[in-house]
Amino acid sequence: MDLSNETVGALRVDKATLHDQVVARIRDLIVEGALTPGSRIDEAALIEQLGVSRTPFREALRTLAAEGLVEIRPTRGSLVRKLTPDEVFSMLEVLARLEQLAAELACKRATDAQIDRMMAIHAQMLDYYEKRERMPYFKLNQEFHRGIVSLSDNPVLVEIHGNLHARLKRIRFVGNRGPDFWADAVSEHEEMADALRARDGARLGEIAARHLLNTWTRVKDAVT
């Protein structure tokens, strides 16, 4: 059967979309704790739950393994990766310094339009917080942090940050598990937004680093 270029392109888009959807759904199950750290992934049950075939499911697992959320063990199945307390603290410590540097660069290099977009993300985050919609808030929170790093306009920084950031998704979601912890994190984000709006790189960097290090205080009891 001959396929036009347009048809082939559409098929590729559909395949890519399916892959992204399956990755996102499994990632959410891990982040929310439905798939617990250290647990074996029941492939047959999840394939049925997600309504997909084995091939896109396993491709999704490989993507999540590259992100550091899953461990694939040939012939023995896959596990949800469980980080040790030392690993979590070490990653947060490095991530704090990366975001501090990114914040300083972003305030120098971002356009007004890019900063306006970050303010819009922040405003939507606050709206989700007021509604106590935790997962939508979390996803925008992650977009805000990635956005600041992207505005650094430093590809090496973006790549290194992205690798660590992906591995800590579950941990950072846990950080908002209680109302007091969540309120503290939101307060820090409001400080960050004010500093970014003012293009105060030193202040934004200090707040961003403090925010990441405070995450350890909020999550350490959950990872010990």
C-alpha cells in the first residue's frame, strides 16, 4: 500500500503522541505514589489499565528509565526507582546551585515577553493552589522551574538540570503533601516571582537555592 507523505507524517505524529501520553500517564502514577518506590511494575495490569499494547508501553518504560524514574531489569521485570536519602539530598544540593546560577543568568538574558510568560505561569499556579488542585499545581510548578533554567540560555546548564530534575519529580511532589509545607513552598514561589519581575538575579538566585534546600526539610521524613 502506498502512503502519501502527508499520511506518513500523520502516522508519525500519532505515534509520537501516543508515546508521550503513555509516558505522561505512567509518570503521573509514579509521582502521585500509585506506583510506589521500589515496587515491581505489573506490566500486564498497567497495559490493561492504560488500554495500550505492549510495544508503546515498553517504549514508555525506556523513556522513564532514561529519566531515572524506572529501573529496567532484563528478564526480571521493571521497578519504580527508589532513591536513598543520601541520593535525594545530594541531588537537591546540586540542583539548588544549578537553579541559583540559572536564575542569575535568566535575569540578565530573558526578554520582557519571556518574563511575562513566567508571570502567567506563576499566576496560574496560584489559582490551582487556591483550588487545592495539587497535580495541576505541581506540573506548572515544574514548568516554572524549567522555564527559569531555559531562560539562562545555557544549553549545558539546561541539560544537566533536566537530568536531575526528572529524577526528583516524585520527591518534589511529596514536598507539598501537607498544607503547611505547601503554603511555605508557595510563599517562596511568590518571592521568586517578585525577584524575576524586578530582574534581581542575585535575589532570585538566593531564593531559588533556598527553596530547593528547604525541599529537603519538607521531604526527608518521607524518604528515610
